[in-house]
Amino acid sequence: MDSLINLIVYLVVFGLIWWLVSLLPLPSPVAQVVRVLFIIMLILIVLSVFGIIPGNYLPRLSL
């Protein structure tokens, strides 16, 4: 249950950061690179929350 709550919190924060970055007036090539980096980060967050890869870079949430 804790991993599900952690995943929801991380995805909400990640979505807010993605939304704020999307509001920046970036040139098209830069925006495409940023979008790819955000997708890679999203995959890493999901895999580390479920313990498939070590997630030492993610802070542990204690609720």
C-alpha cells in the first residue's frame, strides 16, 4: 500500500513539474529533448517505486 501511495505522490509532483515546463516558450528541438527526458524519468520513477530498479535517488515518503 505504501508503494502505491508513493507512486501517486511522485506522479502528481512529476505531472506538476511537466506542466510547468510545458508552459516555457522553448524552441521545438529543445522541447522535444525535454519531452524525451521527462518520459525517461517517468519510466525510472515507476520502476523504482515497484522495486524493479534501485531507487536511491528518490526520497522515501513516510506518511
